[in-house]
Amino acid sequence: MDWNMWVRQIHRWLSIIFTLTVAANFVAMALGQPPAWLVYSPLLPLFLLLFSGLYMFVLPYAAKGRGDQRAGG
């Protein structure tokens, strides 16, 4: 598996983790005041999603600049 496939797979799993942490936040808020660690738990996967998403966004443009015909894998 090449680098681009790893980034895509990590991005998919991070999106699942992010969705679960946001859902846990809604459930915790419905039950009362949630702890601070739970409120801030979606931030780490969100920032990692930002970086992996930006990487995948730039791939076709970088490939076009290099003259690569695959354009992003």
C-alpha cells in the first residue's frame, strides 16, 4: 500500500472516531453537565482530519505540477 492509500485509510478511520466523539458529546449533554475531557475529545481527531484532508486536497494539484498523469493515486 502506498503513502496516499495510507492517508486515505487513516482519514476514513479518523472520521469514524470524530463522529463517535461528537455523538458521545450529545449524549453526555443530554444527561447533564459533561466532563471537560469529553467536551474537548473531538478536537484531536478534527485537527488530524484537517491535515489529512488538506493533504488529499493538494494531491491532484501537486501531481499536475509534476506532470504526473495519475493525479492523486
